[in-house]
Amino acid sequence: MKYDWIDSYLMEKTGVTQDFQEEWNWIRYHIGGKMFAAICRDDDNQPYYITLKLEPLEGEFLRREYEDIIPGYYMNKIHWNSVKVNGNVPDDVVKDCLDHAYDVVLRSFSKKKQKEILEGTQGTLIDQRSLSTSGGSHECAKETARFAGAHSAAIDAECVNRSNLISCCGSDCSTCYCYGEMCKGCDAVCGKVFHMPDGQICPIYDCCRNKKGYRSCGECDDLPCDIILGMRDPSFSDEEFANNVKERVQRLKG
């Protein structure tokens, strides 16, 4: 992997923990229990993407600047981005992105929680690169601001007038930021939803609609089945995923 420094770089940051998501074969990095970055690996344990969380406008700007930065692989494509590990994105840009990902998630906590995280058991000072603006990231921030002004109307249009649309697996599409221009919903795209590789059908949709002929998974006696339990957002903790499945089952079963 080109960016073989990533693990040590991230583990030096205050409060960062690492775990292994076996179902996806991802090495995940968390702050305060929330994932902010991951190394995505194939069946041979070779990395193929670095996935990280950014502010929507920054992510969209960087994807326009670098062809090797793409919408988050198997993730919410508004907030997550994936960097090709053998691409041509400069190391300093990748470091800036990782710093910003750390900062975005850290700042999602209350001030009290941030203080607890930054005064954690590691006993080290916070990496100031993640909370201050370097020369490169400062230029990126200025360009992002200009980009925001030019495209704010288009982005707003993606986030309004959502329907109360329930997919066959019980997910509420109307709560997803990708519903609209990026994804029309499970039914409208015949299962070829935003988080699947191009041209592929979601296995849940394929089983429910194409193989069993059901309107929703709520008609199936196996709910929640191994397919649903295997289609897990890798950013979810075990508790978050269990609650997500429970909500979807309740939605389908009424």
C-alpha cells in the first residue's frame, strides 16, 4: 500500500482506538467510539481504499480535484469518501483529510465529552494538526468555501422534498441524505442503490423481490435473515447495528 504510514499516524492521535470489522475485513479507527476512518481490505488482506469522513462540501470539492478520491465505498456518499491506495493523491492531502476526519467526528461530541476524550488515559497532548489549519488545508478550505457558494443551491435541492419511502429491508429512505439526486430509493433503482458497486443489485432486494417475489422482507419468516445481518454499515458499533435491525423489523412487521 502506498500510504503505509496511516496506521501509526492515526494511532498517535489522542483518544483514537482501532478495531477489526471481520464481516467487511476493514481496520477501523474511532474517536469516542465513533468511526472516522478505515482501511478497506480485500479477501487477500490487501488494502484497496482508505475511507474517511469529511464535511459534505469539502468531500465534493476534493472528489472534483482528485480522480482517485471517490464517494465513500459502501458508505453514505454525502459524508464519506474513499481514497484509492495506489492512486496519485499526495501524502500531505491524505494527511489533511485524515486530520479533518478526526476533527469532524471529535467536534460532533459535546464540549464536555471532547474534554474527556482529549484528557484520556493516553496522557498525550492532542495532535494540533487535527485542530489547526496547515498551509495546504488552509488553501483547501478557501477553495471549499468558494465552491460552496457556487453550488449551495444544488446541494439544498438534494435535501428537500423527501418522501416517506420505506425500502424492502425496512430502511427509511426519507431519512438518508443520499435520497434525491444521488439515489432515488430502492424501488426506483430496482435495488441498484448508492452503496453498491456500479451495476450490482443489493442482495437484500434481489432475494426479496427477484427470488422470493415478496413486496418486503416483512413477508418472510426468516426476518432478520443472514443476508440482512451481513449487510452492515461498517461504521456502526454492534449496539448501533442491533438497534438499526430492530427498528427495521418493527417498521416492516408493524
